[in-house]
Amino acid sequence: MQAVKITEKVYWVGAIDWNIRDFHGYSTKRGTTYNAYLVLGEKPTLIDTVKKEFYGEMMARIKSVIDPKKIKIIISNHSEMDHSGALPQAVAAIEPEEVYVSAMGMKDITAQFHQELKLKTVKTGDKIDVGGDTISFVEARMLHWPDSMFSYLEKENVLFTNDVFGMHYATSKLFDDENEERMWLYEAEKYYANIVLPYSDIVLRFLDQVKKMGLAPRIIAPDHGFVWRKDPAKIVNLYAKWAAQAPKNKAVIVYDTMWGSTEKMAVQIADALREGGTEVKQLSMHACHRSDIATELLDASALIVGSPVLNSGIFPSLADVLCYLKGLRKKGLVGATFGSYGWSPAPIDELGKMLETMGVQVVAPAVKSLFVPDETVLKNCRELGLTVSKEVAKKLQ
């Protein structure tokens, strides 16, 4: 296992997880990386660790550069277990002079490991001398945990950003200029939509704060995905765009079906939306993962949800995805509902109430079909699609 040189003083010593396919209910079809960084100098410094299972890989990469016992400082920018899981083992093996965390990091790591790691807290504006260079700290609370912070290696002009500006993307090509944009852009967007989206207002304020501080790093080194060395401004600009939640003329139809009736309704709604000039994504829960739906919704203006009735309730896959989307708090959506039933249509009415609790503006009555939709029901579906398309156009004026 070899470290990867980033600058004359900075090495990547992380791990590549090629096989992970689920990350807290988020579908990671391309795996991920757990990035850790070694800063050389009079006081060699390890910035973040890796998931516990990859401790050996991280240590082997460190050993390819220096004896781990020579590391004097460990910095934990984020206490989530995919970055701090190997921290207790690393502290035991390295025996560093200091381990730095944010104040909330102190609380979280203590609660997770229940052992004495001799942690020291730092806050925005604090600096430490690592011998020949200085690391300064910027707290990034709720991006995306309360403990999150950035570490900035001043002379080398490298900003270590924990989960911010990252993506779940396993690659042996560890720099932005080595990866094709068509391969990584969707994964970066998906990461934002599924992890960072609820904190978009904080993202905008934080980007403004960093700008006012005069930080313009030549390299951005996140804890997932690759390192931004050629064009770090690209991912910063993408975050600003996604955080603004500026929608386009696009509707997402999310549905499930038992005997095909709800799907017939979805097809008519989708066709009417296209007729009205609205881009459509028709996504069946039989074929799509909740995290892919969240990604499609990132730049959408409308969410239309359809469900059959099962056991006097909505179909379980719809309850799952709506619970998930509610937590992501996407703003500015209009919406509508539809579905088929055999005895009682009441659960379909519940869909509308669920959308309203998510902050979605319901703009049309639910379309309901007793068993298989007839021509009247299908006509009502088309009218629903056209109504939503018109409402989307109004919002975009």
C-alpha cells in the first residue's frame, strides 16, 4: 500500500472501498473512499483517519512515507465513524503528542468510543504550528454534523474539508484532472442531494464567510472522492448552485404499482406534463432507489406521487421514500397525488397531507381510480399533469 503525493509536504494515506453499496440508506453504486492525509514537517500530522475496517490500509500507506511513530499530531475534522472509526487504534499505535477536535467533536468522539484519547478542542481562528507551516481551523457546524470543521495548511494552501465538497466515488485516480466529468458529476450531485441539501442555507452562509476570510485554496482535499487540485473552484461553484435550489421546468413522478393501474395513471400524467412543456422523470419504486429519486428532485420544481392502496394504507415503498425526502427538506416544490384502490380511497388522500407536511404546495385534487382506470380517470390524469405543468411555469416566471 503506497501513499499518494499531493504536494511536497502532503500525502493521501486513505482507503478505497470498492464494494460498499449502501451508506445509511443511500445507494453507493460506485463505492467510496475514506480519505486521510499526512502532512510532513517537524511535527508530522495526520488529518482524519478512516473507517475502522480500513485501519490497516491507512497505516500501510503511512508506513510507505514515514514511521507512524513519528507522527506528533492527529486532527479529527469530523467524528462520523467512516472518518473516526480508526482513531482509537491510530492513537494507540502512534501515541501522538496532541489530538485536535472541535468542541462538538470532543462530545461526539467521547460518546462513541468511551475511552480517554487526550483530545484538545480548537475553534475558528485557532492555529497550531506543525513545524515549517501552520494549520488554522474553521468550524463548519452542520456541514453536515455539528462537529464538522475545516483544517487549512497555510503555506501549502491546502484546505481539508471533511465531508464537504466530496462524493461517494471509488476511484484509483485520486485527482480531479484524472477523472472525466461525465463520470463524477452525477455522484457529486447525488452526494449533495442526499447529504448536504438540508443544510443549504448554512452552505450559502458558510461560502460567504470563507470568501470574506480570503481563503482561496489551490487544493481542496475532502474526505470522500478525489482531491481537487486543478480546478477547486468548480466544486465550490457547484455547491453554490445546488444550495440556491434554483429549479428548472422539471417534474418528478414517484409511484409504485401492484397490478399496473397506478402505472397507467403515471404514464398519462407524464405524457401531459411533456405536452405542457415540462421535463419529466417517471420513477417507479420497483426500479429506483430512494437516493436516486432525491437526486432527480434536486433541480425539480414539482413532485407528483402515486400509490396503490394496500392493507388500508399507502404502499410501503411510498411511505419509505416520502419519509426519506421529508428529511432532506427540498424547498419550492409544487405537487399532486394519484392512485388506485379497491375498497377505500382514503389512503390516497393521505398522500396529499404527507406532501403538505414536507412543505410541498399541492396544486390539484388527487386523482383516484377504483381498480383499473377508465377513460374518465385517464382524462383526469392528463388534466392533473397539465395543471402541474402550468403551475410550474408560473413559479418560474
